[in-house]
Amino acid sequence: MSVLKSPAKINLFLNIIDKRVDNFHNIETYFQLVSLYDYISLDIIGGTKIEIKSNQKSLANHNNICVKAAELLRKDVGIKLNASICLIKNIPIGGGLGGGSSNAATVLLGLNDLWKCNLSKKRLLNLGEKLGSDVPLFINGYSAFGEGTGISLTKIKYFSKKQYILIINPGIHVSSKIMYSKYIINDCIKRVNLDNMLHHIGFNSFEDLLCNEYPEIKELLDILREQGIGAVSGSGSCIFSVFEDENQAKYVSELVPKKYQTYIVHSLDRI
């Protein structure tokens, strides 16, 4: 049995440019991998039905993206092997931290090895795109600037040294699909690229919409911004701040109301 780490990400900025004819959206973002992990155990078993277990009972069903990833890989390579998946979930669900996408990528990579499929990274990336726009990030395994729907990735290291990140979970499940459907495209006055992204750290197109719907998010952003940067990750609901010093991150975490869950993690250049 293999046990694999499945990391989270934060979006240092997220700029929505326009809506595509396929109803997806073009974005500009920086995906920063962080050391908040789910853990996935994989094992070969008999039978034909992928098995899934989890420490969160609501995830132990065949709608789980881990199962979808396993079934997609099995169908693609035409093998008859089966697997059990055990998911230990630590990354908040519906928090904009990419936990589900990371899990899917981890299963694809893990079963590619366990089942000895020997698929190339390019072929795995193609499978990952079918599961979600963030999945290729985790298959590639490095922090990156993202364009298009998020699958066009440029490997670039934003932080020159390890940074400490305070993540706050307001306990709100936000659906990315619903948030994108609610977002009204205005004239895009911001365009972010590799040359100017430093000036857009912390910007998120969803922030106003989220703050209007969820006062808790605005409250937490205000707390963080009194101490420095406060930003929303992805389509919400988790927010974060970045620090060079771990003790400063701990100090700011003490200012957060105790009813909210906090994590102090660090940046990862690659998985």
C-alpha cells in the first residue's frame, strides 16, 4: 500500500478576464502550492468496483472525484485491475484551496505507478483536464502562473525563499461553479502577466461578491489587512495572508476569532 501526500494551493491573485463560448472563463492567476495536505492510500484489490473510504463520511461515495479519476484512468488504458482508495481529508472542502483537484491528480499519478500503466505526463495531463481545470497544476507538481481556464501553466518561482502562510477557514462551503455563474463580467481593466503580477498580489475578482454574500469573509479580510495582506483564495471561502516570519504568522493567527479554524503552512516550489 502506498500513502501519498495531496497538497493544497492558494491563488496569490485571481483575475477573471471573460466568459468563453464553452461557458468556462478565461483567467489569470498564480497558483502557489502550500504544505497543507490530504493523505491518500492506494492498494490493489480484487473485484471490479473501485472502493473509497474517508475520515469524512460524506466523501466516501462514488461521486468522489478520486473514484472518477481512478475509473477514467482504468477506462483509458483498458485494464481490469481494481483499487481501494482511502482519503484522509484535512483540506477544507469548498474553500478555494484545490483539495478535490489535488486528490484527483494524486490518484491519477499514484495509480499510474501502482497499476504500472506507464502513461506519460502529457497523457496524464489530458486526463486531468477532463476532471477539472486545476487538476493539471497538481499533476505538473509545481507552483505556476496560470492562464486560459487555468490549464495553461508557466513554471515560475514567485517567492525567492520559504514563506509562511496563515489560512483561515470561515466554515463556509462555496461552490466554484455557482460563483462563476454569479460573476458578472465587466470591462476587464486589469490584465496580469509575468511582468506585472507583483502589483496584483491579493487581488481576486470574486472578493466583492463573496463579501456581499458572506459578512464573515469581509470581517476576516479586515482583520488580516490591519496586519498586512489579506486575500481570498480561488472562488472562496478560505482567505490567507503571507509572512516571511513564522512567529508573525502565529501572532496574527491569535487575532482571529476562535470560532474559525486556522492553519499555518509554508510555500512549496514543487510537490
